Amino acid sequence: MSTTSPTPIPGPPGLPLLGNIFDIDQKNTWWSLKTLAEKYGEIFQINALGHKIVFVASAALAEEICDEKRYRKFVGGPVKEIRYLTHDGLFTAYDHEANWGIAHRIIAPQLAPSLIASHFSEFALCTDELIAKWKALGANNTITPLTDLNRLNLEATALTLFGKKLNCLDGSSDSVLDAMEASTSEAMRRPNRPKLLNLLLSDSKWKKAAAVQRAWAQSLLDHRAAHPTDRHDLLWALLHAPDPETGKTLTPSQVIDEIVTMPIGSSTAPCALATLILFLLQNPSVVTKAREELASVLGDAPLAQEHLASLHYITGIVRETLRLSYAAPGFNIEPIPREGDTSPVLLAGGKYQIPHDQAMIIVLAGVNRDPAVFEEPLAFRPERMVGEAFEKLPRGVKRWFGNGKRECVGKHWAWEFLVVVTAKLIHGVDFEAVDGGYVLKQDGWFNVRPVAFKVKVKGRA
Ligand code: HEM
């Protein structure tokens, strides 16, 4: 056994009783955590009103705590709060809740690569509609990419998973997007306020936002009931498929929980894409290379599912975007309880010690830009995300979709959407900076996106 004492986990000094509440901007938690990761490195801690939280920000430590034999997803803080909306649905279920397994076994097969590929034409259709909308704006336009990409994402989610064409690129479904924003922003704030203040300040808005999203889910069910179909999509599975292990099907309330969960999960993809547009503007040579690849793979043909596997450079662009946008900015981990053993948990071979029940948050802004792994970590270089170079990277820097059994169930959907939209945007339009000096600043709640980022968009001949 090592006799050297563990290294104290660093962190900002904080105030008596209040701890570090002034080190975290309540309106932009993830930006504060990114800043702290830049200052303290691989691990740091803060105290918020008597609760200690440990943050992991290096690839090696992230990988260590992704070991499912010792650690599991921690359902606490904002994730616990959002259970008000989604109960024991996929994203919010505690490790011990049997309904997670039932829902996972019903849902995961519908989001497997082969079924996602069968929706290619729907992804393509929605993306083409957005490009047509942008082309119709004429020469002197200014757009906020995130706004339109959020709508595109909702359009594609509703069509592919639930079989309903919303036609919402014009903003006609913004109320559900606003409600998602209200629920997730409030879920981030609630754990840091006394209960009474939550009740007084925001209870009616919180409840209303949940009601709007559940009503939206019900409208998709009503649409399916009014338009019977033999389409076997996710909605069909939620309504009819039995869990292969228990034979159980989902209850009507669980169906709503899972429908509501999906756009919240998928809303990470447009955040990544909006940031990608900035990376493309900053790296014109990347656009040139991507266009060369598209010309050689597609020729004069429109993009088709068969082309996607040959778009190696664009694959690199999407992976590099996931790395540098860290659109899903982190995820929560805790040690698996060891019966009768409350001794500290050792990290990095005993270099650090944490209490046996310590919640930890992986901060991907640190992990994904770990200087121990990447040369010039801030540079946007798709080449490092292709072929052997990508294979050689440690697993810890490829955690964009989370870990293990609680890894993103929508990752193949996300991948298809990201590749199709990236390829079509690079092929179909040119972006021009509105503010050439724009420096990436992100904010967000369950995902992070570029703040006030606007561009001009022009169709290509
Ligand atoms: C760029 C796009 C996306 C990224 C980066 C992303 C990232 C993640 C991450 C990191 C987790 C783990 C969260 C945790 O451990 O608490 C997760 C879980 C999840 N994601 Fe995604 N996601 C994306 C897109 C999607 C899409 C498109 C969907 C739905 C179609 C989706 C649905 C979910 C669900 C339901 C979970 C919970 C899974 C479970 O615990 O069983 N996500 N995602």
C-alpha cells in the first residue's frame, strides 16, 4: 500500500458558508466550469452551499471514471430536477429503476444504424428544405444559424421518429422549443435555490413548460391515431413493442415521457452544427478539401445513403466538431456503492482521494482539449479524426456521447443527422461572417451553443 499522502484536489478558495457560489455564473454554469478547467487542469472541486462537487477534466481521469465496474451515472442536480418532466424515462432514470431497462430494450433497436439509414431520405428532405429557405433569402440576409438549425432538428426528429411532418422551419413550432429551453434552464437553476424560492419564483413557469412539451407529445399521438400507418418507427415501438425480457409494454404516461425526452436529447445536434459553421468560416481550407471530397464521391449525383461511408474527410469534420464544440458539455458519474465499505475512492493510482459517495462531473471542455493528448488542442483539424490517427486517440477523448449503458441512445441518429446536414451545407451554400472578429463564447443548459453568432448565407451555383 502506498504511504504517500494523496494530493489535495485543487479549487477556488470560496467564502465561509457560501462556498464557491460566486465562482460559478448561474446564468452560464458550463462557461464557468470550462474556465475553471483551464485554470486547474485535470481535476478540481467546488463547494456550493455545503455540497462538494468534483470535476474531472483530463482524458485519462475521464476514462478511469468511465469504468462501469466501479462507477455509474449519477442522477442528481439538474438531471434529478428534470424528472418532473420525464420521470423515470431513459435519460432521467436512476440506476436501480427497472423501467430504464424496459424502455431501453424497446427503444434502442429503433435507433440502431440500419433503421436510422432507412430514414436517410427524410433527413435529406428536411435539410434540403432549410437550404431552399436560406437560398430564397436573397443576397443581403443575416441569419442566426442556431435558430434555424434548432427548427431543422425538431422537424427531423418529429418526422423520422414519430412520422409527423411539422413544417416548422418557419418557426411554427417554436413554442415547444421555448418550453424545452424553459425546462432545461430552470432545471439547472433549481438545485442552487432554496425550495421556497423555487416555489415562489418559478413554479408556474416550470409547470407550464412541462405541460407544453407533454401536450406536444400528445399531439404526435393524436396524429398517429388519426393517420393509421404500418410504419414501424420509434412511435410504433413506444406504443406497441413488448420488452423482449419482461414482455411489458410502456404505459401511456411512459410513452409521453420518452417522446418528450427525444427532442431534448437531439437538441444537442444543432448546437454542434451551429458551432461547426463558425469552424468552417475560420478554416476555409477545410471547406475546400470537403468540397473536393464531395465532388469525387458524389460526382453530379445528389447525396445518397451509400455515399456517407465514403465521406472520410467529412467524418473527420463532424468528429472534430464534436470534440471542439463539446455540445453536450459533460455528464455525471458516481462511485458504485460498495456494501459496508465507506473508505475513500482512489483516483489516478491513489494520487487523489474522494469520499465513497462523491458525485463527479466530467467537463468535456477540458477532456476534449487535453494538451496531454492533442498538439495544438484548440486548432480545428479534421485530419486528426480520420483513419489511423483517430483510432490511435485514447478512448477518453471520444466521450462525446457519454459512457457505457447510459451512453447516448440517439448517437446513430445524431451521427446520420450531423453528416447529412454537414455534407449538404458544405455542398449547397457559402457562409460569410457578419462579425469577422467573432470569438466563440458559449452558453446553454443541457447543451452549449455559440452566443449571438450570426452569418450571411448564399446559395452556391
Ligand atoms: C450531437 C448530438 C448528441 C450528443 C453529443 C449527445 C450526447 C449525449 C450524452 C453525453 C449522453 C449521456 C448523458 C448522461 O450520462 O447523463 C446522452 C444521453 C442520451 N441521449 Fe444524446 N446526444 C446527442 C444526440 C441525441 C439524439 C439525437 C437523441 C435522440 C434521438 C438523444 C437522446 C439521448 C437519450 C435518450 C439519452 C439518455 C440515454 C440513457 O441514459 O439511457 N441524444 N446523449
